[in-house]
Amino acid sequence: MPTIMTHAIVPLALAAAAGPSRIAPKVALVGAGLAMLPDADVIGFAFGIEYADPWGHRGATHSLVFATLTAAGIALVWKRARSLWAFFFLALAMASHGLLDTFTDGGLGAALWWPFDNARVFAPVTPVRVSPIGADFFSARGLETLLSELVWIWLPCAVLAFAGWRLRHATPPRP
Ligand SMILES: [Zn+2]
């Protein structure tokens, strides 16, 4: 996985680009939470679920279907999530986690197509260094991970947020 904070930055950048009239700040925050949530699947290790199992790490919770169902579930109980913008944003926020994981250079791929296909997939390019787990995080390897995330995720996110903001605030040409 990329570092957990890095997952949250993707929906926040999308929300910043779309603007608060389309994505309310509260919805943006829930989206950030959803983007971090799939890695809660590591808890499965404690219950003997193997990495490669459908419900193992980077399994079902990292799929597009799971993200869509979660967004639908939230829309059922939360009025704010019922606009088309909010629904797609929340689904995309959670799906972005699995998608981002496919760009990392280690571990197993993400089960993006679950439940139709349990295959773990990677993107054609994997420029993001996989995040070391636990104490290893504070090592040269951890630093390398952060740097690769900075270049491949934070920078494009900042550009996206700025471009969206700029578009929304562009002054119309004078007649
Ligand atoms: Zn993950």
C-alpha cells in the first residue's frame, strides 16, 4: 500500500478540484476516510485469513464493486450522500485506494474485479514504492516510499486540485 495518509489525499484533491458546491466538506472528509478504509482488511491476518484469499489483504475490500456498494450503503443512511455528485465521489474515493495499490511495486496486486474475478492485478506501470509495514517505516526504505509518493501521487493531486480551482475561478472572457 502507499502510506495511509497518501490514500486520503486523493479524494481530498478531487473534492478541492470539484469545489464545495458539488462536494460538501463533510462529504469530502467521509471520502478521505473511505479511501483509507480498505486496508482495515489487514485485521484478517489476525484471524488466519491469508493474503491471497478473496477477503485477504488487498482482496474484496479493494474492489470496485465493494466501493460502489459501500457508497450505496452510505447513501441509504446519509441524506448528504444521495446527490449524484456525492455518490460518485464516495464510490470513487474508496475505489481510488485499490487503484492506487495497483501502482505499487510490491506485495500482491489488488482484487479490483472481485467478485467477478479474484485475480490480483497490477497497473502496467508500478512506480510507487510499496510502504514498509510497522517499524520499518522509519528507515531509508520508508523515506524512499514517501519520496515516490510525493512525486507520483501528491504532486499530481496538487496539480489536479489547483487546475480544478483555477477552472472554477476563471474569469469569463469579456465580450
Ligand atoms: Zn490497500
